[in-house]
Amino acid sequence: MARAYPRVAFALFATVALLPIAYLLGLSFTDRDASFTLTNYGVYSSAMLWRLLWRSGLLAGGAALLAVAIGVPLGILVGRTNLWLKPLLAALLAVPLLLPPYMMTICWFYLLTPASWINQSLLASLGIGAINFHALDGFPGAIFSLTLSYYPIVALLTWLGVRAPDPAYEEAGRLEVGPWRALVYLTLPAAAPYILTGAVFVFFFALVNYAVPYQFSIGGIFVSEIHSQYQAHHNNPQAAALTLPFLLGAGALLWAERRTLGRYRMAVRRETVSAPPQLPLGAAQAGALALALLATGLSALGPLGVLVWMAWPLDQLGPAIQACRPELTNTLLLGTLAAVVTLALAAGVAAGARRGGREGRLMDFASILPLAFPPMALGIGLILVWNRSGFFRWRSEAVGALSDVVYASFAIMVFTLVARSFPFAMRPLFYGLGALDPALDEAARLEGAGPARRFFRITLPLAWRAFALAGFLAFLFAVGEYDAMHLVQQPGHPVLAPRIIGAFHNFRHDLVANNALVLLAAVVLPILIYLLLPRRENRRSPT
């Protein structure tokens, strides 16, 4: 890969994703006449604002704690024990990540209607009264929905964490204290950075989420105040000042997470020769399986089943596809285009970050920053950056023409999706490229191979799984994005997510179920194509 490409890719990424954040930060120090002022930060003297921040922290903290409580045991069961049906449970763990959180809320709304099977059959047979979804309105429902959406992050990272340390250390401990005590006292402390990382991600995802609290009628949270200042009061500098806690909190927590993982990588092996030993469940096998099926059923089988049930007998699926064809076409087109652009930029930034040094560390940290920034605030920043005819009081025809190209077209929507999905594509490429031997690229360069040839003949064939995962994640988060897209969506370019939420609030449940199935099919289709691709078998010649 050309040495200049990482810098070019980072510059383009910064223009798309970091410039709106930087602009909002600068705007917070100006008044409506573009003069320097600190008065916008006087909003932090308001006791009401601190209550909103406290409520947002409780919401995100509750989701993170519950995600750890569910995800850690499930990650251990799937990753290290002889649990029955492990392949099925491992597959079901990934399903909630395919469903946007707002869709999880919609599914549980239908699951807990008075006429639903859960209330009429399951809870009645258990002697439990019917549960109305509206009884969960507010914080309990939002924490419940966010936990079911995000706990697989903790489970999957725990799965990796309990398999990462050298099995020799645990084997030695098993001789002294037994397998389960060795897991608790040796393996889990070593896996703590993975668990902490998962909890941090869940906390930030819940903190910046706008759609789920909106669905549960929670107006008094910090993100909603940003939306209110921008859209209701038209006070852009005030809205910009409210983004500061997210920047400070993201910087502090992500720095701590990087330091923790850095120490951990120095303490554990780079590559394990043998797989870690399985832990026997014995008499607890049936109970552990029941708990695992309950967790995956609540977050995967239940939501998928209710969508099919609401749309059954699927006779309206064809008309629903026809009715939402413009939204579906735009969603798939924008998602694909955003995934391609994100993959191209993330590959360059990941390569630059792998080189280390001050520049590499800057690229690594900056690539994560949009992850901890509220999507809605990112959308506001993109609108303010690109919807203009000049800078401050200076007007320019060139700036106005550029605004017409970006803001008055679907390009602003692509920019939004690239900025939102970039961190998710960056991490697989960062670790995938790090696993390659630099000597291979260097040898090819000495033989006269150019950057393009080295990439397509060496890098891509060896790291294609990382590129495939990065592209899929970028596409996944692009087609499901709502918080920012409902702000930047341009006339003539409707997308599917706002249509689904709009139908939900207008009680068009038939449209919701069919449109949600269409969106889910668009996400699952790339997985099916990958699974159906022929595999190349490695054949060894007889000796």
C-alpha cells in the first residue's frame, strides 16, 4: 500500500467525520453573530441540564450493567464449556446486532400486546398476569430494549477474552484449585479488559441513542436537549456547546480502554498452539442451556418470530415491497455506496495506524471518535458544515456551488453513513492488517511490484476476511441508521428507517412488520451470499 495513501485516506475521513465535530466545537465558542463568546457554556450552570445528564448516565449505565450481567455468563458458556447446541447459540448471539435498536423496541411492542401469544398463552399458563408494553414505558423499557440490542457485544468479547490467555497458565491452576476456580481466579481477571471494552461500547451506544428513548416517551435526556436546541429553538451555538461532555467522556474512557488493552496485550500470548480446555457443566447442563436459550430467545428468536407472525401469511409482503420501493432502493444504494467508500478509507487509515508513532496513534484514536459522538449531533454538524453560501460573513459562489453538490443532493446522506459506520469498519482492518507479515510486502516492493499490485496480490488475498467483515459491518450500520438520517434525509431520497418508525407511531402495524422484514432481508442477504460461496479446500499432496 502506497505510503501516501494512509494520509490521503485520513484527510478524507477527517473531512467527512471529524470536520463536523470540530465545527461544532468551534461554533460553541461563538454567538449568533459569529463573535467569540463563552456565554453558551453558561447552560452548564443550569441544575436542569445536570439532571438530564444524570438521567442519561443512569440509562446508559443501567444498559451496560445488565449487558455485562447477561453477556459475561453467556460468553463463558459458549466460549469455554461443553454446553449443548453451542453452534446454534453462537449463531443466535449475532442476530441482535443485525437488528437496529429501534426495531428491537418495535418487536417487543408487538410481543407484549394484550392479544399476543406471550400474554394469552405463556404467561397465562405460568399463572402470571398479562404484561402490557406500555407498563414498561420510560426507563425500564428503554434499558430493557437497549440491553437486548447490545449485550451480544459483551458476550462476544467475553468469548474472545476467556479463550485468549495461554492455556498453560489455566492448566497449572486447575491442578491446584480445579477447573472452575481456575477460570474465576486466573482466566476471568485476564479477560477483564475484553469485558471492560464491551461495557464501554454498550455504555456509549446507549448514551448517544436517540430513537429508543424517543420510542419510550423519554424526553428528559441529554441527547434530546441537543435536538431541542437545534430544531425547536434554532440555537445552533447552544446545541454545539451541549456536545462537549460527549467529547470529554469519550476521550477519557477511550484512553483508559486503550491503556488497559495495551497492558493486557503485553501480558498474554501472541498465538496459542492448543485450544483452551473445555469446562464440564455436569449436572448444570440443563439449567445452563435453559438460561442460554432464554437470553437468545428474548433477543433473537422472539423479535424475528414476531415480525414473521405480524406479516403472516406474507401475502402483503409483495405490495409492501412495491409501496416502499423508493425507500428500499435508496437504502440499499446508499448503504452499498457508503460501505464501499468506508472500506476504501478505513483500509488506508488502518494501514497508517498500524505503522505506529505519533501519527499512527492519532489516526487510531481519531478513527474511534465518531463512535462516541451522538449520531444526531453528527448529523447537525454535517448540515451546518455543508449547508452554506460562505464562511461567517464572507459569501462565495464557489462555496455555494459546493453546498449545492453536497447538501442539496444525496451526498450529504453518504457522508453521514460513512461517518457513522467508519469506526466499525476500521477495527477489523486494523487487526487484520496487523496480522500480516510486513516482510511479504517489503519483498514484493524490492522485486518492483507497485502499490496496487502488492495490495491485490498480497494484502487482499491474505486479509480478505477482515475486508469482508469490515464491508459487512459498514453496510449493516448504514442501512439501519436512523438518528442522524432523519435529520439529513433529502427530499427525493427517502430511506426505509424513518418510514418504519413513522408507520410505528401512526399505528400502521402491517406496514411496520412488512417493511422491517424487507430491511432485515437486505441485511441478511449478504450473509447468505457469503455462506453460499464455494469454499476452496486445502489439499495436501501425499508424502
